[in-house]
Amino acid sequence: MPASSRLSGPDTLRASAIVLVFVYHYRIFVSRQPELGWLAEVGWSGVDLFFVLSGYLIAEPLLRGLRQGQEIALGAYYARRASRTWPLFWLVVAAFFVLPGQLGGREPPPLWRFLTFTQNIGLQPGTAFSHAWSLCIEEQFYLFLPLAVIAAQRLRLSKTLAWCGLIGLTLAACVWRSWLWQHYGAEDQVVGYYQNIYYASLGRMDEFLPGVALALLRHGSPRLWARCMDQGQVLLMAGLALVALMWALICQGYYIPGQGYGFFMSGPGYSLMAWAYALLLMAALSPRSGLGRVRVPGARSLALWSYAIYLTHKPLAHVLKPLTAAWNPWLQFAFIAAACVLLGALLYLGVERPIMRWRERRWPTQMQTGGAPANAQVA
């Protein structure tokens, strides 16, 4: 998307998501100290924010195209998604398998688990490149979303049924996690908790649904969407309040020392966190909200580099940790953070951007009209 037409609000949220994740992982894997405070406590929810953003950014162009009378070109859709995420992912996977001892973590799962994006299934915490679990769930979502949209279109499902489906799936996920919590919520079941709830596809994929819901609202009920966009500042205040409430609940009851993971955050909490972030995303899409209007310096660049930073920040921090161990803690934090941003920028400029430019020439759209992709180019 050209810089002139790119919305600043979603960029700010994506930049915030990678900051949250970095701070959380830094506290867990580098400092192991409380100096980063409550921000590190809630940092894991940056992944939830990424999920919501992905749900909207993937569903919105599909539903927009359907509203304009086009159809989904599955081949072009999957080619665009694969060329966006796979090349850099393969590069990082290769680095972990070539240098398993240097990049941190125990022996990773078999290579085929990464290549098929099933590494998150039954994942043991602490293995090398364990943070790829979220990418696996994203790729699974990318696989099924267009199929679900096409099925809904072929079956001529109404908007009401679509909304019932989104709500029903969210409630089902809450019930499923609540049931699993009874078996894996205790402190001595941490591995089982991660394998069956935190890393699990069925435990977390519903967090894409709030983003899908925003896309459905925008293109299924455009008049209502327009009225909502006129209330951007109200949406922003409500979103900030709800996110603050969820963060407070995370700090108080996500993990209770001596007991284990709390019921509320394990059951409905993950879903509610995602819906709270969706309210912020809705505000970010409104030109009448401060989040939508104000361009935060550096946020767009950080958003563009966020995928590369996410994939590489843990192994790079692992490499730099012993080299900076004797430094002042805040100087160490600043240096490692800057190094992670720099590596992310270099990977974006050297790997991601060239491939995305090629992708736009090869598959300029994922929609088709009259049986052929719109504006398709002959290879």
C-alpha cells in the first residue's frame, strides 16, 4: 500500500504489538528481572493483537471484493499469502537448524513440522524457535478463511447467520478452554497448559474472529459502519478502557504463584482480550479518532519490520545476552532492542520488500471477475 494511502492507526497498533511481545520475551529470556514492570506482565497479549490485526487485514479485502461482485481466486490468494510469509520464515528456520546450539532453546521439533506449519501442535515449551507457534496458527487461519467465505457464499448464508457463526465459535472456544483449564490449569501442569491451551490451534484461533467481525461489519453493514466511524473518539475511549481492564486482570489473575493459571483468563479471557483489541482497531480505522489521525513517528517503519523482528528477536537476544551481561541493565535493554530493530529492518529491506514487489507484479490481486483474476498478468 502506498505511504500516502496507508492508514496510520493500524500501523500504530502493529508497532505496539511487537513492542509488547519484545518486552515480554526480554523479561522471560534475558533479564529475568521485574524492572520492566506491568508492561512485561501483559506483553504476551501482543500476539493477541497480531491475531486481531491479521483477522481484519486478511478478511477485509476478501469481503470487499465479494461486495463488488468479484470472486475469490484461491490460487492467487494462496500464492500471495505464501510469498508474503514463507521466504523469511524459511530463512530463519534454516538458521535454527544450521546453528541449533547458538540460537537458544532445546532441540527443535522435526523440520517437517515447521514446513507444514504444525509445529505448534503438542509443542514442548522451551524448544528452539518455539515462538513460531503463533505463525503456525496464522497460516492455518490463512488456509481455512477463504474456504469458509466461499462456503458461506455458495450456501447463501445471511449476515445474521454469519454473525451467529462468529459469536458461536467464540463461545465454543471459551467453553473448550474452560474445560481444558480443569485438567491443565494447576501449577504442576504448566507443560500441558501450554500444549493444550496456549499453543493450541483450537485454543487460540478464535482470536482472529474479532478482526473478521470488523471486516464483516464494514462490508456487510456499510451504513452502520459509517456511523461507527463517526464516533471514532468514543470507540477509542471505550477501547482503551477495556484494554486497560483486561491488562489489570492479566496482572492480577493470569498466573497465580503457588496455584497455576487463573480460570478467567484461561477460559473467556483470551477471547475478551482479542475483542478489546478489536475495539481499538475499530478506533484506529476511524479518521475521527486520535489513534486514526495521529501518525506516531517511527510506527510505520516498526510495523513494516514487525514480522522480521518477531521471527528473529529471541535468537538475536540469546546471542547478545552473554556479550552484554556486565552492562547496566537499561543499557543492555536499549542495545539489544536496537539490534533487534536493525536486524528486522535489514531483513525487511533485503528479503521481504523485494519479494513483495515481485508478488504484486505476479499476483496483483486475489479476486477474480468472470473466471479470471482481475488485472491478471501473463507469466
